[in-house]
Amino acid sequence: MKMVIVLFALMLAANLTAAQQVRDTSFRFENTDPAFPAAAGPLVCIDEAHNNFHTADGRYLAFAELLREDGYRVEGFGGEFDQTGLLDCSILVSANPGEVGMDDAYPHPSAFTRDDISELVKWVRSGGSLLLIVDHDPVPGAAADLGVVLGIHMLDGEAEGPPRRLDGPDIFQLENGTLIRHSILEGRAESERVTHVATFGGAAFHTSVDFQPLMVFGPGSTAEISLDSNLPDFEQSENPRFEIAGWLHGATRRLGQGRLVILGEAAMCTAQQSGTDQRPMGMNHPEAAQNPQFCLNVVHWLSGLLDD
């Protein structure tokens, strides 16, 4: 009987955790100038093979629909990271790999095998485009080995910019230098220009000199390493906290014949309802009005519609 109660409690906890973030199927973005005729654009593959928290039919449904309305073809990808499996994909999106089913306690094992990493880099170098989205821990740990090979060093904690707000997003802005001038911010026309982007926590990282910064944490930004899963008796005030001013939250690079964008937060490109009160989180948030265009511009750059 005790075992049944324990199992029920674990199932209930898992369901409550999953219910904290659910897709918002009511979100719509009015796209007045699609990049391609309907279903005639490049194929965007959304990784679902590496315990990804965000999938095409799940929490990244809003992102998938945003791209489809822009003319892209979008499919979930559950295949192997090899030249045959990725052959038809023009753009691969891997959003929060390794998060599903991973224990919060450190260390956080890699979501990718050695072959995954080698084949993915070969694919990008030969002309593929990769959008790697790495949110707060445990995802930076799960993506760390892939990141280093690509030229990215991630802090495996949770980053936030000032001012710290319990429920509000961090706002990266062109006018204060936390957004860096790039063709992604300019878009194809003045109507697509982006001056601010809202994010909801996430990760901070450094990159090799090959990258162009896109989003930068400003003065007073910090990242915290939560140790309660490893050391339950620790007080939160004892958690390591890092100053991350100047660390990146988004960056781009050319890699061989291919292109790469790394973003340090996943919700900015989806629409979710969070918590028991179903707060908007992502492109549906009142302060995220330019997020849909930003996410479209990222994919436009990856597909070659925008230059450096």
C-alpha cells in the first residue's frame, strides 16, 4: 500500500511540473509579408530525439506555426544526426536538449553522443543551418560538449538581467546596448526592424572570436547555481552567484558553408501559459510584442534571406 501511495505521489508531482508550462494554442502573429508562398520554403526540422523540452507539436507549437505562416515547411525530427538523416533539413532547431527526464542535481550528462556532435558539425560545415537554444540548468550542462565544439562555453545555472522581477521578463534593448546591431535586428524592411526582445531567465555564455554578439547581459546581471538537489540542507543564500555583465544571451557565426545561431532562452520564441494562474510566457507576453518578428528574422538569417 505504501508503494502505491509513493508511486501516486510521484506521478502527481510529475503532472504538476508538466502543467507549469503548457502551450498557448490561441496565440497568433499577423504576418503581412510572408517570406515564401505557403509550404514552399525551406524545411525546418525541430529536434525531438534528444529529450528536448520543446517539440514541434508540444511547447514549440507556436514557433512551428509562426514559421509555417511565413511559408516554411516544419517537421519534428526524431532521426539520427548524420548526413542521411539530416539530408532534407535546411535548418535544424534543437531547443533545450537533455531537459526532459534529467535530474536537476549536478552533474548534468550530455544529451549528445560523440557521433551526434561530430556529424552535426560536419552537416553545418557542409551548408546546414543550426539554431541551438539552451535555457537554464540542466540544459547548459547537457549541451556543453556540443557547445564547446561549436565555440561556445556555457554557464550551467540560471541567468537574469536587472532589474530582477519575480514574474516579468528581462528586456534586451538596442538603445542600451544589450541588443547588438545585426541584420537580424534590421530585418528585410523597416517594418521588420527589432529594437527590443523579452526573455524569461535562461543561460549565459561566452563564445569564440568567430561569433558576432547579438544579445549581451548588461551591468548588474547575475547567474545563480541552485544546489538544493545536491545539498538539500543548503540555504539559498549559499548558492554560488556569478556576475555575468558582458556575457552573451544570443550570438551568430558562419561555420564553413553553414550558419549557426545560439540563443540562451527558449520561451522567447514560443507562446506558453505558466503556473496555475496561466500567466503568458513568451511571444504572447504583453512586453514581447517584437519577439515574433525577432524569431522570424533569426530564421530568415539562417536560411540566407538576410546577410551578415
